[in-house]
Amino acid sequence: MRKAAVYLFFLIMVAGFEAYASEAGFKLKDDHGSIATLKDIEYYLPEELGRITFYGKNRSRMYVWDYFSSGADNEYDHYANQLRLGSWLHHEYFKFHIAYQYLQHGNLPTATSAGAGTGSLYYANSLDRESHGAYIKYLHVDIEDILDIGLTGSVGRFNYSSGNMYKTGSGAGYVKADASSAVSQKIDWVKGKRVADRLIGGFDWSEYQRSFDGFRLQWDCDKLHLSTAAFHPTQGGFEERAHRTIDGIDIIATELTAKKDVLAGGTEGQLFHYYYQDSRVVGAIARQDNSGKSIASGDEHDVDFHMIGGHLVGAYELGEGILDLLVWGGYQYGSWFELDHRAFAVALEAGYQFNQIPWKPHLRTGVNYGSGDPDAGDADHETFFQMLPTARLYSSSILYNMQNTRDIFGMLILKPHEKVLIRGDLHYVRLSESADRWYVGAGPISLNTAGGYAARSSGGEDELGTLVDIGIWWKALPDVSISGYYGHFFGGDVVEKFYTSDNDNDFFYADVTIDF
């Protein structure tokens, strides 16, 4: 009902717009279509106070699961609709952004085994088959470079994407054409798909998503870009009360980027440092590690560590195409409850896109490795902890993440039409340490529960399985996008030990996104 009322309000506003425009300072953008929508409208404030722009986005998605099983009925479908309405105030010295989001689920399953796909997770966090939520997704002020020294900032509720806060070819030392060059675009693509959100991200594929409350500062010069931020995550992901701040988790993020061509031609590099502290007071729950210990009700989720590392991304014109390379890695040190935390992760990837043959095939391969803990009885915790990622960027099946895994993959991307993209992946996944757990999830989603990650028994095995999947994206109209995904996971020895009846998994979804 609330969603229908919001739609009706904006339809009435748009329909009556032209009669009201001359009196209220409203204007239509010159490039608007035959039907004006929110994004085509601007409101000009008096006395050079700036202008206000508007936008809307609606995503409708259908999910179908046939999840691993030990006897429970884990075959089901469910759907969700996500509506976002936002506005920007543009001023010479600052920008103000606010966005409201409303989410409605339908047909969530009630009798699956724990964690059996998205529907099971949404229901477990709401106990409502029609789980829904309304909340402020973004509310922040961006300060422009008032002093003309390359310093900008943001404060409020915003998005953060680790490793990807700087757009290649932009800022001081570049002209506009640099950002649109083939090399810059390829580096930006690699960062956006294979670096962004590995450690911290907005969990955008989930329905409730995640935002961050705090501040960011960015300094830009000809050769370097420095970003530092301090924030708390919000609830979200599979948790419907997404407006709440998780103030028990503190993050400080610093990233120093050497711009393209500074280190070497066609190469961009970054060093990073992240500080992560989780002192939430939680209910009684098993710890998300291989210790076999539990957290007593009212105790702190006592995790405190630093992570240092970096990445190199390169794109090089070679023959009739472009070669891309990625080296990414980091080391963590600190404390994990009563244990010393020492862990690491590495990614090595390469790809080549043929630009002069039909469908412009882009072949990629690589390995992603996250350390595991080989001995649950010693004084060390050596499982890589992925913090707050958008895990599905690196595990489309959402059946594993970078914690205690070795993921060897091949990828083929085709572009049969300028508005159509097809991607197929093959992943062979093993646990790094058979004495550790099989971890799934994308980070904490709640104020007072340790949820967000699950630690499943490995059964002493290390072969997790093989994933074969395909995704299709179609820009059907300028403001309408349609996508679909299907993946089949052939469970290995680890899955067979944990799920005794059905150790294969099928997952399909399709969605339609409308920008207005």
C-alpha cells in the first residue's frame, strides 16, 4: 500500500509538472524523452542557491532455489521488489544527497534448513513471509574543493567500496579524454568487477543492502589520490531493519592510489590499511571459527585487527586486443577473542579481450586464495576474515567467500550486441585448510547477533565443489535493464559430509530494473 501511494504521488507530480513549471522554478532537461520522469526534472533555487535533481529506481526480482539438503525441503521460489527515490541538491560548494528505499518480499519459505539460500535467510531474520522495510539509504553532504587544493569530503550515510573509490583517468593531471580511453576503461572495469568491495562494500546485490555512517576525506594531485574514512556499517543485507547503525563495529579505511602511468605505463597501483573492530554485545551463539567455542549472552564479539596490502591493475594494448592483469593481496594482524589473529589473502588474475572479432570475447582466468586455520587447538587464529564485502561479486552462487578457500576460475565474457552482455564462469573451489570450516556470508548484518557469516563443518575434507554458471544482461530500453543468472554447483566431499541427501545446488534469478 505504501509503495503504491509513493508511485501515485510521483506520477501525479510528473503529470502536472508542465503547468506548474514556470511558476515554481522547475525545468525539464533538454535531452528528456517523450515522457518526463523524475530524472528529467530539475528545480532551480533562487539567488544562485543551486539546483535540485531527482531520480527513481525500481528493481523487481524472482529467485528460484534447489539448495543442498539433508532431508529438508530446500526447493522453493520467492520474489522481491526494491524501490529507491532520491534527490541531489547541487551547490557551488557542496552537494546534498538523500535517498529513501522501500523493500517488499513475497513467498519467503518457512520450513527450509538453516541458511538454505536467500529466501531462507530473509525469513530467518524477519520471521515474516512478506518481509518488508522502509529506510533512509543515503543521507550525506559532499564538500567540494573550496580551497582549490584537491581536498574534498563527505559526511553522513553513504556508500563505500574498498579499492574502488578513485575513478581511473580522473582528477588532477588528466584531461577528460583520459577517463574514456580504452586502457582507462579496462582498468576501471577490472577494479569495479574484481577489486571493488572485496573487503568493504554496500552488499548491493542483496535486497536490504548496506550503507555506512561516518565521514570520508579525499585528496587528489597529479600523481596520487589519497582517501581516508571512518564509519560504522548499517544493518541490512538479509536484515529488514536496515536503518539502524551498527555502532559496535568501527572501521577506519585509508587508501593511497598511484594513478595510471605513474608506476608504469598502463598500470595503476594502490596501498591500503584498514582497521576493523567489532565490540558488539551479542546473544549466545557459536563463534564463527573452528574453535568449537561459543559466545555467552551479553559478551562482546571481541575482534580487533589491522589489514595492510594493496593491488596492481594493468591494461595494455597487445595485438588486436587488450591484456589486463591484477595482483591483489593483504595481511591481517591483531586479536580474535583470546587468540592472536594472523591471516592473509591473495588474488592473481589475467585476461585478454579480442576487440576486432565478433562478440569481442574476453577470456579471464585466475586464482583467489584466503588463508585458513590448520590447528583449532593452538593460540593463533589464521582464517582470513573478509570484513564487510559484497561477496557475490566474487562468488556468484553465494555458496562460499574468500575465507579459507582456494578458488581457481575461468571466465568468458561475450558482447553479441552493444546492449547485450553474456558471462560464463567455471570455478573449482577447495578449502585452504581441511581442519577449518566452510564459511559463507558477506559480513555482519545486525546490531546484536553474530550473524552475517556461517561456519559449517568441513568434515575433515577440503574439496568444496565445482561451480558452472552463466549470466545475461540486456539493456532493453534506455531506462530498462533485464538480467538473469543460472548456476549449478556440484558439491564435493565437504558438501557431501554436511548435506547427506542432496549435495548439488541450483540457483536461478531474473530481474527487471527501471530508472525513472
